[in-house]
Amino acid sequence: MEVFWERGYERAGVQEIARRAGLTTGAIYGNFRGKADLLFGAIGARAHFEIDQLFRSPSERGGEILADLGVHLLDRECDPKAGLLVEAFVAARRDPDLAELVRGMIDEQADGIGALVDRARLEGDVSGTVDRDAVVRFSLVLALGSLLFNELGIQAPAADQWSALIRRFVDSLAVDAPADVRSTEANDVEPGDLAGSETSGGTAARQEGTPR
């Protein structure tokens, strides 16, 4: 991990990584497909905005867990793995293998947050009129934006004010959208789009109102 941290993803060499780890390059390639796999091995399961530990609280309502996710974004201490995640996002633009791993990580996080939204709907904390994919996208963008701000050392707002804002936002998800908004959305959706409403493609079709 130190080599990636010191030199960045693109300048880190497998030979140097192997040397510092006391391994041969053959041993490295025997366990990893390449440098992209190595980077994600260094990052590990902690993707800085992970939600796994929050899922271990089944007694909490889904809406409360969603709120906790947002509130704890300010609690992150400086973590080298977070910096490596930023490296991964930047380098993924020019490395197809790394881009595939980054997308897979985001997909896993999106699936987890989507499951939370579904749970919150069943418990009445998220209205059925609130688009699931929009909540997932908003949550991921908020987490990634907070990651970048934290890494740059940008001053965070007061913790109590941030917490109040996040909880106010999550509480608003339980409120049905106004009838005129629902009517407008319904007019923009073709019948064939409804089956795909839980996918990003279905969401895009509704947003664009593209005729079939």
C-alpha cells in the first residue's frame, strides 16, 4: 500500500511492490491479475463510504440507517485507503481493468443502498413515490463528494448542523410527492418503461421522456 501511496497508481511498479513485500513478481501475479487488482487488494473491503457495518444493526429502521450513513460522512479520519480510492477513480479513466473494478465496487455499494431503500419503504420511512434509483445515486454522490472534500482537507460544517440537515432530508423521503409532480412524471413514462423503473436505464428513460 505504501508504494501506491507514495508514487500514485500510475507510477507504482509491480517489481517495487513485490520487493517491499518480500515477494517475487511471480508470487504477486499468482495472486493478483495485475496492478489494478493489487490496488484494490490494498484498499480492501473498506471503501471509505462502505455501509457493511451499518447492515449489522437489523434492529434499526432502514430510514435511520440511511440517515446514519450521511451523518457519519463527517466522522471519517484521514485514512490512506481513502486516498488510494481517490487514486483509483482518477486512474480508472485511463485503465480499463481498474475502471471495471471501480464500477464493480460502486455497483456493490449501490445494491446495498438500494436494499436499504427497499427496507425503508416497507417500514414507511421512504414513500413509494420517491424514485429508488435517484436516492441511490444521491447517496453515492454525497459519499464520494465527502471523500474528496475530506482528502483535500476542506473544512467541514458543524457536526450538529450537518446531522440535522441529513436527518431532515431523510425524513422528507417519507412524504409523498405532490400530486402535480406525480402526474407530470406519469405522463413522461411510457407503459414499457414501468418494468424497468428499478434500473438505471428505466430511470434515464423516465427522466428524458424518450418515446418508444
